Amino acid sequence: MTLPALARRTAQIRPFHVMELLKRARALEESGKPVLHMSIGEPDFTAPEPVVEALLRAARAGHTQYTGATGIGPLRSAIARDYGERYGLDVAPSRIVITAGASAALTLACCALVDPGDRVLMTDPSYPCNRHFVAAFDGIPELVPVGPQTRFQMTLAALESHWRDGVKGTLLASPANPTGTSIPFDELARIVQACRERSGFAIVDEIYIGLSYDEAPRSALALGEDVIVTNSFSKYFHMTGWRLGWLVVPEQFARVFEKLSQNLYICPSTLAQHAALACFTPEAQQEFERRRLEFRRRRDYIVPALRAIGLDVPVTPDGAFYVYVDCSRFSDDSWAFADELLEKAYVSLVPGADFGTHESHRYLRLSYATSIEKLRQAIERLSAYLAARPARTA
């Protein structure tokens, strides 16, 4: 039997290695090994009780049929109100498109904005799926190397030096995965203006903006209606498996995004939408804030603890729940080193190769989306293992 040829674009989309690593870690765990999971970017918290109760009420009320492609009106209005209360922004509900997670939001954005052959600037390192959303529509992800000197983030200078014929826009994340760092707002404003002057688009992924720790965050929506922002109920709201997110788009684009949503997804989960309304109740908001502070406490423990055992953290993260760890003192191959730590210390981390190519051999990503007790256990294991292991010789 001869199978048909696959589309060429499938070869441009690499496996998501963190998921393969997770499978190995779980297999070790099932064999009786005490694995500490610090690889997956998923909160250890789950949806709070008000949201769960809202889900049950929605199911009992029979809210299980299709909604409009852009989501239910009450949820779009609730998100718009939250932008006003949290960031002081006046966002019309008509600009908000509810999606099946931020992944669907970015898929829609790339479908709407990227033509075959268009180049889209993004940082290296960055969340791997972002470049694959571009490639899925036959665009070309143009990776811009960044490092500790810019907090692993895009700068105006970097954007301008990489903008050339064929570049259509930029896709950024602030705070970012895998580094947990944000773009200074004044620098983001300069980047957006540079895109605007070149008639390019600026998409800003704000999925982690609610998990900011050092100063009050500001949404990129403040920079103008032409900025497209994505967000999600997965991280700050702890609803990863509910698959619910949203886009904020220019008013003039809203009908186009609605058309695309109708054809590609029909609508987001009806039950999840009705349940998500409870995220904006005072009771739920109080719980989300308590959890944000707990994530900050974990950050404040794990960063100095890693540095104390010889695993350098060149930039302290200011958001999300990730630390980008420089392991070059011990290995020049972070992939092999991640394997070693999993097999010998039973601590699961992610090698930098999942997030790009620029100096990826020297970095590991640690997710501190787990209890402080497990973080302490991980440090104890890593400390004992590394103390008995010779440091790398140059």
C-alpha cells in the first residue's frame, strides 16, 4: 500500500520535546522512581470552587449547544470589564474573540495575517509552538537571537536589524516562556511603533501577564487598537485543560476573525465559557491573587537556591513560573544533562533545544509550578548530585 505524500509544511514542525521528556519521566515514575516534575508549564493549582460550581450549573441548565463563533456576550463583556478594572483600558467587547485556548487564538491570528512566504520575527529562545503557528500557514518564523543582556527579550535595535524584505510583523510574548521575563513597557512601545512605521503587525502574547511579580503589569493594548493581544484562562486562571482563551483585535478585523472562527472551530467550549464567567467574581479573584503571591514566593526561593548550588540564573524572572538556568558549568549539552538529571537525580527539567537554537546547549528550563516542598526536595537532590559530580573542564 502506497500512502499519499504529506504536505511539505509538516516537515517544518518539529516535535514538542518537552512532551516526549514528560513521557519518559512518567515511565520512570511508574517503575517506582520518585521523579520530581519540573518540566511542564502547568499550574499545580486547578480551577477554584466558584468556577467548578459554575460549570456544574451550566451543565445542569443544558448549556451544551453551539455558541456564536466569537463566544458568549457575557464572557466577552466580563473580559472587557476586567481590562478596565485591572489596566485602566477601555476595550470594546466587540473586539474580543473567545477561542479554544491561546493556541487557537494564535492560529487564528496567523491565518488572518500571514501569507505564504511572509517572515515573522520572534525571539530565540521562545515558546516553540509560536513558530509552528507561523509555519502552519506557510510563513517563515525568523528567529532573532537574544540573551541575558536584553533579558532574553526583543529590543527595538534587534527588531530593526532583522527587519528586511518579506518581514510582515512580529510575534512576542511578555512575560515569556521559557525565561519568565517581560519586555520593559517603554521598549515594547518603541517596538510596536517600529512595526507600525513599516506597515507590519505586532502580536503580543500576554498569557502570563496575570502572573507578574515585581511591578504592576501593563497590557500592550494600551499602545493602540492596531496591536493584537492573546490571552488565556490556562495560566493565571488555572484552567489548562478547559481550553479557553481569547484575542483582542482591531475593530475593523473583528468580522474577519469571526469568519475564520466559524470555519475553523465553530465555537469554543460552551460549558467552559459559562464556567469562566465565575473567574471574575470577587471570591475567585481573591483566590487567584493568593495563588499569584504563592508563585512569587516560589520564585523567590528557587532562584537563589539554584545559584547557591552552581546552576546560574543569569536573569531573574519577573513573571510566569519558569527559570532559564545556565548549566554550562557542568555540561556543554543541556539535552544530555537533562537526561542525566532525570536518570540519576530523578528531577525532570527541559533542555533549551525545545525553545530555539541560540546557545540552547547551555540552558535548561525549570518550571516552579509545583509546591515549595517539592522545590526544596529538588534542590536537595540536585545539590547532592552535583556536589559528587565533577564540574565541566574547559
